[in-house]
Amino acid sequence: MFKWQLNWEYFKRMNSYIAFGTILFLAGMVIGGTNPAFKSFLDGQLEGLGKIAEMIDDSSNPTLTMFIFIFLNNAVKSIVIMYLGAMLGILPIFFLVVNGMVIGYLLKATADLHGGAYVFELIVKGLLPHGILEIPAIIIACAYGMRFGVLVLKALGSLLFARSKSGRLGEELEGFVARTVPMMVVLTITLLIAAVIESTFTTWLLTL
């Protein structure tokens, strides 16, 4: 299970899913930033994030509270999405698109209020320092979730139509689940580092 060479070889076979996940995330950003039909939904998402931010600010140790919340939120969601992707890969797709929409909508709203130069500064200071780790980690988790959904769909198809290759698909599914365990460890460590950066370095940059 933790033979890293085998895990790396399997990870390289995930390129198409990771690329598709990246496209979904970017498409979500474009939709969120250009389509007013989702305004009320996205306003609700931002309102929820605002309440969480207020709760963190009101805590006795905002930095520690922010770190714990960010890490647990991202790590738990990533693990859940990776395995609930077994439900035909629907949840990972939805998660990527919605998160992209929220970021796109936030950047568009900020640009309308403060201009493009401010948005560029916000991206450089407030998104890239931790996002360069966090966003790829989440996309990879969703990619594994989508792969899980595809394998489950193939296995169900084989069972329903009594195809002879159902045994091979079962082995492939078992092998995939084994590969998710070391990936889960890697993603958790990555998201831990991202949470440290976001709760300390990113917060400091935004005060400059």
C-alpha cells in the first residue's frame, strides 16, 4: 500500500482526471464571475463564510482557531469527497464547480468595488501563498473521487450485464481503494502546510 513507486505510477495515470478537475474548477470561476443567475446562491455562500470569519475573529486565539478550522475543513472535505465519489463521481464535480464559482464571484465583486489592481494584489497576497498547495490538493482529491465513481459505474455495468470482466474490474476497484490511502496521507500533510501558511503568512501579507 505504501510502496511509493507504485503509488507514483498510479498517480501519473490520474492525469486525465486531474486535468478534467482543473477545467471544472476554472469553468466554475468563469461562471461565478460572469453569470448573475447564481448571485443569490453565491451571496449565501459568502455570507456563511463571513459568519465563520467573525467567529474566528471573536475567538481567544484567532490564529490558532483559523488554522484548526481551515485544516479540518479542507482535510475532512477532501477525504469525504474522495470516497463519496463512489456515488458516480457526482459530489466531486459539484464541489469543484461550486468552489470555483465562489472564488470567481468574489474576485468579480472585489474588482467592481476596488478595481483590477486591487484584485491582482489580493490574488498575489491572499490566494497564491496557500492556494498553490491547497487548490491542487483539493483538485487531486476530487480527481480520485471522480475516478472512484467511474470504476463503480463500470463495476455496476458489468454486474448488470453479466460481463466476464467483472472480476478484473473488482480487482481494479480494490487496487484503487488501496492507492487512495497513501494519497490521503499526502493530501492531509499538504493541506496541513497550506493551513499553516494561510493562518499565518497569508494573514500577515494581507495586513501590509
